[in-house]
Amino acid sequence: MNQRAEDQERVFLRKRSRTESTPKRLSKSKGPSCRKSPIASHTPVSSSSEPASIDTKASSSSPLIHSPWFSGRGRGNRMRDITFPRIMEKYLQGYRDHYEGIDPTVRLQENAVSKISRVKSFLSFMAHGFNRLSDWLFLRDLKRIRGWSRSLIKSSLQVTTSDFYIKNISHFLKYMNETPCKGSRLNQNDMILITREVAAILKSMRKKVFIHQRQVKRDKMEGLPSHKDIMACLTAAKTRIPQLLDVMTSNPTHATRSLLYGYMTLNWSCIYGHRPGVYSNMTNTEVLKAEITGTAFGHLIHVSNHKTANAFGEAQMYLTIEEFGWMKRWLEIKGTLTGTNNRYFLCIAGKNPSRNLATFLRLAWADVGLKGPINFTDLRTVHADNAKRFQDISNRQRVSDFMCHNTATADTFYAKNPSLKEAADIRMLFTESLQAAVAAASGVSEDNLGDIDIQSDRDSSGEEPYQDSTDTETSDEELYKDFNAWRAAKREQSMAEHSPSDTGEERVPASAPTSPDTDNVASDQLVNMQCFVVLSPLVLDELIML
């Protein structure tokens, strides 16, 4: 069976067309004169069909490896043109089926296509220069895995995007470890080394990813729309939506419909801050069901298909009688138009939901007369920030659940990116803690904490606070020299106090015991022991050693 797969692979390599408009197939190496494949611009690791040795040592001086597959977007991306032998294509199709599940949505199918394209790009990069691909032994080159990761980081991609691509490969390798491909010669030890290398790469990127996320969050918080802009949008929507519906009744055009969609989504986002997937996946059936269950208080729409349905269930939108009347009127207008046999409320040409709501939102934003960029995430962040600042804990949780927002994730970003006022409040906490510490040391009651000036050299009592004679900038060597000098002076003083007087009587210090059995040595030791309370631990250790 393996011989048959190898024969099919050789035929595939021989018959594969090599046009300049599409990426070239991995060519079979025939020595130094063979032409290199454009999959990677580095020298092939191996040009034979024998298993390559596992490289477990990192090389910081390895040449820069670059992959040309990350060019273009969407259907123009060249990653979609990569093909492999039949047995590998079948295995990748099985991985795609596993990722999509039994009931994939349109968005999940699109994500699966993108994920398979990234996996193919990684495999093409790793397989460059190898004659046989069906044994998967080209994955054993750990140095090339590091080179592929470097090519992502040094490319025009953001560090979070590179991290996402590497996580895609990590997921594929986990699937491959649990479900080996037929004909693969990778053993369990090989898979452990490969998966461990990818995990180490992800770990080394955590710092850059974390800092990048905080910077993006901080920039986004600084560029949020103001509350006046939100109120201006709500006011303009009440006037413009009925006008645009009248125009669609008399003279329907694509431009008018796009602006109408923009105002509808702008009005909903300024009220609730839902993700655009809630609006695009809202179906005509869900709107009609809300009409049946509506009352004089309004209508409640339940949207079952959205991003966080697994965690929050159906997304909800409460609309007044006037606002729901706009939607009902649009359903009637759609029935008179051609090419609108779409089951989604915001219909477009075809059967899939609209993917241009962000463009429609910007059209409505400009029509209101507002300037600057805008997107659904900014409007959503405004509501999340308002709920955090102006609502108590219980009401904030109710608002967050209604807009399908996870407060735990948001609090993580807020804690790492405080505003200017929040940072000033945090500094006040430091000041209050320091005042309490000074009060505890000086015996001042809690009622008089405000009388203590932590920036001056005296407290309210006028007494000099204790000052450590040891400078924080002093090195340990200088500290020991000062201590030895102080100890020598202390000993001389002790010996002078205990030396016999002219009358022949011994002079005992006031702090020494009055026992007649106390001799000079004991007194000297007692004096030294009384000084331990003002010495640092390092000096105390030195005394113990003596």
C-alpha cells in the first residue's frame, strides 16, 4: 500500500504544471543543478528521501527564513492555491471536517478554509527540498520550525496575528498526534519534540503579545466616541430611518439600502452595543416571532446565531413600538423588491448574511456629520465602560449579560490600563497606606492621620522621626567597614567604663546587671546584645559568625 502511495506521489510531482501565475509545486531534487521551489528562499535541509535527523539545538545564527505565502487577502491569498499529494489532501480534509463539526455555520466554514490554508502554508514551508512528503518526516526539522516562526514575526503581520497562526499549527499538531496520518513514519518521540517546540515558541511570544494587547486597548480607550456623539446618532436615527424607508418605497437603490442598514445598526449599537454578528444573523423568522409575542410595552427579539451563543445563549434586543415599526415596514418593502429572497433580515444578494455592516455603519456615521473612524467594537466598549463606572455590581452584571459581554475578561484589561483619574486614585491609596504606617510607628491615633506630612522631616508632634544611618545606596562592603569601626569604638567605650578606677572600684554601666558575678566580658557582651535591635539582618549575621 505504501508503494502505491509513493507511485501516485511521483506521478503527481511529474504532472504538476508550473505556471508563474500560481505557486510552484515542490520539485523533486536531482542534485545541485535542480531549480528551487518558491515556497521558501533558504537552502533545503535535505534533498534525499531518507529520514532527516532531529535537530534539537537552536541556532541563533541561522539565516533568515521568509515565506512568500502571506500576501494578499481573502480569495486573493496565495495560500489557497497550495496543493499536496492525494493522501495528504485527504488527511487535511478529514481535519477540516473535524473542525467544522456536524452542523457548521457559514462563518465556521469560512474559518475552516482559512485554518486549512495556514496549515498548508506551514507544511509547504517545512517540506521544501524533500522528495517524499507522505511519510511526514519533514516535520522533524525543529530548526526550520523556528525559522518559520521568525518569518511570521518579522513579516508585516501583527504579533497577535502571528501568535494566532502558530496556535493554529499547534492545534493541527495535537490532532495529528492523536490521529496519525496513514503512511506517516513519525513516532511518538518525534511528535513530543515537535509539539514541545511549538509550545516553547508560543511561550516566548507571550510578553510581546501581552504588551501589544495592552497598547491596543489603551489606544482604543483614548479614541472612543463621546457621549454627545452617541446621543447625536440616536437623534438622527429617529429622523433618517423613516426618510430612507420612504425612499426605498419609491426609488430603491443599493446606496439607499446601504445607508438604511447603517442607520439601523448604528441605532441598535448605540442602545445595546451588540456585536455585528447579532445583526447580520438575525432572520426574518425571528423578527416575525417577536411581532407575535409583542405587547403594548414593545417587542423582544431573540437571535440564536451569534459569536458567544455557547456562553450566553440567545442575544436579545428590546425595541419600542416605533422602532419595531421600522423593521416591520422594511419586511413589507423587501417583499416587493427583486433579488431579496434571503432569509436574513438585513438581506443582500445571495443566501449568506451580510458581511459589510461595518462599511454601512461608517456611512451612517458620516451622514450624521461626525468625523473620525468608527466601528462596532468602539460602541460596544462605550457601553461596557459606562456600565463599569456608573452601575453597581448587580446592575452591571445584568447589562453585561444582556449585551453578551464577559466582565471578567474586561476587568483584566481595565486593571492593566487605568485611566489618568484612576491612576491618581491609586496613588492616593499608596499615600494613605504610608500615612498609616507612619502613624503606627509614632503612636499617632487614626483620627490624626491627616496631621502627618509624609513629605516633611517632622510630624505633627515636632519630633524628628527615626532615620536609618545606613544609606540605601551604600554597598555591603562599605556597610561592613562602618560597622567594624562602630564596633571597635563601642568596645573601647565599654572597656573604659569597666576599667578599674583610681579608688580600685569597678565602674559598672547603668544598663548592666548589678550581680556581683558579672565580669567585664559579660558586660561587654551585654552591651553588644543591646545594639542588635538597630542593626540590619546582614549585620546580625556577621555578628553571629563572630
